[in-house]
Amino acid sequence: MPDKKILVVEDEASIADIVRSYLVREGFSVSIAPDGTSALRMLKERFDLIILDLMLPDMDGEEICRTAREVTDAPIIMLTAKSTEDDRVTGLGLGADDYVVKPFSPRELVARIKAHLRRSDARAGSDRLSFNSSDLVINASSMEVFRQGALVPMTTTEFRLFLGLAEKPNMVFSRLQLVNIVQGYDFEGFERVVDAHIKNIRQKLGDNPRQPAYIQTVYGSGYKFIGTPDEAQG
Ligand code: CA
């Protein structure tokens, strides 16, 4: 996997060095952020995957994870030290894709990294998303949505919003994250704008907000897509 850029956020230099040497050997390009402040600054660049230590001197890994999720959908692998931290990571649904407990085997970390990169490559390369046994089909390049075989006409904004949700089933998106997906319109009143778009999408799909097949409201947080991806997409 050449040309893949990986950001390693880790304050312990010895661990950062080991991870770096394993990844460089695999042909990855590696950047190290020794604290949260530099991590947030470096996240202005695009990375293909982020390795994030949960315990940093200046900032909580959770906070960085949340911020990172607002700007990138790159896989995030958390490094945690204690089993109580594992509980936090699994329990909070921080938007991390995976976590590895310290001390860890660098070989296993590399294997997981490769698996995540393969998965995100497959997602990026796949033009057609299909859910609930082809009940819902989304064609990304033609920007078309089909429900039970019938075309569901959507505006460009509605389509982008819906595709953004459907690309990450079961991930809760805040309204701000959804604004970032769509981009390009006024921030003023963005929550109501997102709500209005979601309402339109639901109406067009025939998706009942009280018993949704696709878009579920997560009260106090935002929305998530709950369709079940069909196997062997592509
Ligand atoms: Ca640490």
C-alpha cells in the first residue's frame, strides 16, 4: 500500500519510534504528533489513517478523536493502556474504528492498519451502495437513489447528506458534522437547515421517523444511518 499517509499521535517517544519504524518498513509515510496540540494542527493535512494514544500530556485522546471526526473519515485506531480505558473507548462510541491495548505487538498493529486501509479503499472504490437486500441502492457517481427499484429524486445537498450518512452505517453524526459533509452553505441556523434536509429525505424515501428503516434520530446528538449493507458490494 504505497503513498498512504499515517498520523501517529503518541507522547511516548519510544513507542512512537517503534510504530514508525514498522510502518516505514511497510512503505507508509509516517508523521508523528507528540501531543494533542500538534495533532490538531497536523490534522489540517489529509491522512489515510490515524493512530491515537488515549492519554496525552495536554489533551484527552477522546477530544482529539471527536475533533478529527469533524474533519476526516479516515480510520482511527486508539491506543489504550488500561482496561478501564478500553471500557471508555468501547462505551463512548467516540468515532474510533478500532482500539489496541498497550503493550501491543507492532506486527498486530500493522495487520490491523492494513485491514482498515483495505476496507476504506474498498469503500472509496465502490460506486454502488446497497442496503437491506437491495431495498435501497445508492449510486454515488450518478448521484441516484433507488428505493424498491424506483428512483428517489433528491437535490444535490440532500444526496450528499444522505450518502455521507449511508457510507458509515450506525455512526452517529452531529448536525455540525453533517454541515461539514455538505459544506458550502451558511452556518447560520445550520441545525434547522440539516433538520429540514433530513425531513425532506425521509419524506422522499418514505422513511417513517418513528419507525425508520434508514435514518434514525439520535436525540441530543444528531442522526445515524441504520440500513444493513448488503454483502459483496462493488
Ligand atoms: Ca500516552
